[in-house]
Amino acid sequence: MTRSDSGVASGSHRVPVLTGVKVVEISGLGPGPFAAMMLADHGAEVVSLRRPDYVKRMHEGRSIFDRGKRTEVVDLKSDAGRERALELIKWADVSIEGFRPGTAERLRLGPRDCHAVNPRLVYARMTGWGQEGPLAQHGGHDINYIGLIGYLAQVGRPETPPVPPLNIVGDFGGGGMMLAFGIAAALFDAQRTGRGRVVDCAMVDGVGLMMGNFYSPGARLGPRGTNSFDSGRPFYEVYQTADGKYMAVGATGTDLYARMMKTLGIDLSDLPDQFDPDGWPEVRRRLSAVFATKTRAEWSEIFATVDAAVTPVLGPYEAAEHPQHQARGVFVDAGGFLEPGPAPRFYQLEDPEDAT
């Protein structure tokens, strides 16, 4: 895997599907720059407008969110800065802002201002709470958004308070990725109609949508740590190894479960039925005892060739060394820095017969 001039890893699957798309990002924090990076990763030309007092906070002054972008320092509170922003927006396909509701309008860079100079513009807005509602003008962070929408209450063990996860679900899942999807959909519509759209993306909306499965009939969630996919079942759980590290078990199917137990040397005839909740404490006890007899490295080697949904729990920097990720080129060398490469992947069909 090599690195292109734009700062994006290149390879056979790095098809620049957004070549020709011009994006103006009014730089902010988290989800907006992340969405703009995703667009740049796939070929869009992104100009990131930075405040005069902008200070990069990442290690040695670089951020992964900068990759593939060109930056300009612009004071949007000045007439000259506003005119420069509108000059860029006039020729852009997309603009992205992450202000509190009303701020862009006060800067005279709201949707009406921008569509006046570019009617086909996709104007994308990123907030936590949304453009309206009693909390619209309140501050907040990932923990607040996922807490109020019902996700945080489900994270953790039954006997402990909810555990704030890394700010991935709100900022980058319900926020940045949802924003990127909204932009892509609005670009398609603008291409058909010649008129732009306003994309109103709020983290609470996005996380709520991601939780949609649990609002299906019969899928009502119980307390945290008691459900099918939050450690409620012993065959969907993490187990500590002899060296204090962990293995992840996702053996939910009967075949996976049987292969796991065989590999662990546990006789199924000695245990209750896999799906008998009354027997789960005993199954959990047996699994805990067996996993504790070897190190994570030893169990990883044992299960490496066994189709049983048992894998090591790796740290973020350990993950880059795993053969699966290396085979896929998931992580790339970005000028001496390790970082995850663009996703998803696009392949160019070499021959029409490849589509059959």
C-alpha cells in the first residue's frame, strides 16, 4: 500500500468515486471534519476554512481529519473573510458547518445566503441536538447525546453505573457517518434536479436511528448486561486469560458453540442446553475457568484456524499487527504515522464479465 499525493492511501480498491466534487468545510470539531475527511478519502476536493486562532491539538500538530484537504485561514467575522467563503462556496458542490443553530445565519453564511450564490449547493449542518427543540442552543458532548437518546443506559454491567464508551457512537457514527450519508444522498438529488438541499444532521437523530432494531416488536431491551448482545448470554462475552488479557466470544450459533467447546476441551454433555437461561451461570463459570488457564497469545494461536467466533481483544495499536488487518491493508503508513485507511472500498470492474 502506498500513499498518494493527496495524503490518502492508494491501491486497487481506492477508486476515487467523488472526483470532481468540491467541498467547503467550515472547520469545527469531530463529526464535521470526519465527514469531510471521508469525502476527501474518496476523491473529493476539500477546502477547510480555519479560524485565525486555530491551533492543531493532535500529536505533533497533525490530525487524521486533515488528510486529503487543503486549508485556508479565514476570519468569517470579517467582511473579507465572509466574501472569501462565499467565493469558494459559489463554485462548490457541498458546504459543511457545525455551528450552534443560528450562528451561520448571524455570520451571513446560512443556507439562504449560500444558495443565493449557488442554488445547487448541498448545505450540510452538523449539530448534537438538532436545529430546533428546547436543547438546540445548549452545549453538549457525545456523552450527553448518547445519554439522552437511550444508548448510554445500555452500556456496562448490571451491577455498575453506565460506562461512557469512547466517543465513537455519537460523534462519528450517529454524527459524522450520518452526515456523510446525507451529503451523498443530497448530491445525487442535486445532480438530478439541479437544486441543492439542506442536510440537517443531529447526533441524537443518528444514534436513535442506529438503535432502531431495538424498537422492533418483541425486541424490547432489558437492563444493561442482560441482553443477547451485551454479555447477557455466556456465549457472547469476554473472558480473562492467564496473563490478564481477554478473549472475545461470539459463538451464538449452535455450530460455532459446539466448535468452541470442543476446542476448549469442554464436553457439551456435561452442561445444560446452550439456550437454557437457567444454565448460563454454570456455562459462564466453566468458560471463565478454562480461558484463565492460558494466555491470550496461546488462545489466539489455538483459535486462529477454528471457525468458532473466538478472537483476541486487541488494543487499537496492537490491531494493526493482526494478519487479517494486514492482509486487507486496513491500516496505512501516513508519512511515518499509523492510521486507518479509507473505507468503504470501491472496485473498478476490469471486464463486463466480472459482474456476472
